[in-house]
Amino acid sequence: MMIPLLLFLFPLSSIFCHSDPAFLVADEFKEHFNVEEKQLETVEALLIKMKKLAHSRSFQGREFGHDAVEDSKKDVAISAQQGTIDKKVSPFLFEGDIFLSRRQAVDILKALSKDKTKRLRRSFVSDKTATWKKLPIKYRFHESIDFYTISQIIAAIRFWEDSTCITFENVSDAPEGDYIEFFSGQGLVLL
């Protein structure tokens, strides 16, 4: 069972030959995350609810307008070094670069809805079952990744290993159990 923790998707222009952007996104999420289009729609709706709630809190109950919903569907730039997240992917991402499962989106929305006066904890993962149980964490590269990108990912992995107690192991084939797969896709996504 593949449950990626971190998954980097780099801009892709020529691997897919289908021209419908919605199909590309749905197809990519289905291939790499085993996510159906209906789940994408559900997560998108939950994210809009979260944005409306956060907006209402920040602006003392002011209405979250249609323009704000449309703005959430535009290209997103996390930083100059990372480039832009494609607008076809951004409606499905939390904080611009994190793809949530339906359960995670519901949990975050519930936490936001609970106590409107209390500041939320900064910890993203409150579900202890959603952590890596076994080290090293296995990872593999999809055939869509070029050599330069692989070298950049390996440098990042070495940094994580040097800066934390987490270790990683590169595997060539999809292993049993949880692992990370790096692949070329529509934008940058963290899971």
C-alpha cells in the first residue's frame, strides 16, 4: 500500500498527450495517489469551507466572496525558488502545496470549527497513525524524473538525514507497505 509522506511533483509538459486540464489532474491523482475524481471534488469543497471559515475569523465575519473562491483556483507561487503551482492543481491543495485526504480535510475543518476563540496548534499531524512507523523510509523515483531532478532530490534527502534522526532507503521497485514516490507532474505537492 503506497502512502507517500512527501511527494514532489515537477512541471510537466510533454508526458501526457490528453489536452483537458481537469482530466490531467484527475488522471495524475488516480495514478500516483489512487484517488478518484469524486474524492478530488470533495476535498476541493472542504478546502473552500476551510478558507471561508478562516476568512470569517480573520475579518470579523465579513463574507467570503465569489472572487476569493476564483482566486483560489489561480496559479500559486510558494517561493521564487520553487516556481509556481499550476492552477489546475491548486484547488485541491491545502496551504498551496499539501494534498489532503478526505479524512484529513474533514479533521482540519472540524478543528477550525470547534473553538473560534482559541488559536489552533501549529502541528499539522495530530493523527498518530499517520506517521512513519519503520525506518528507513523507502523511496523510489518514477520514470518521469530526469537525472538532474533526481540529484536535487537526493541532495534534499541527505539534508533531511543530516538534520534529523530520519533515514531513507532508495528502492528501484514499488515495495510492500508505505513509501515515497517522486514523479514529474502538475506542480509541487506535499502529503
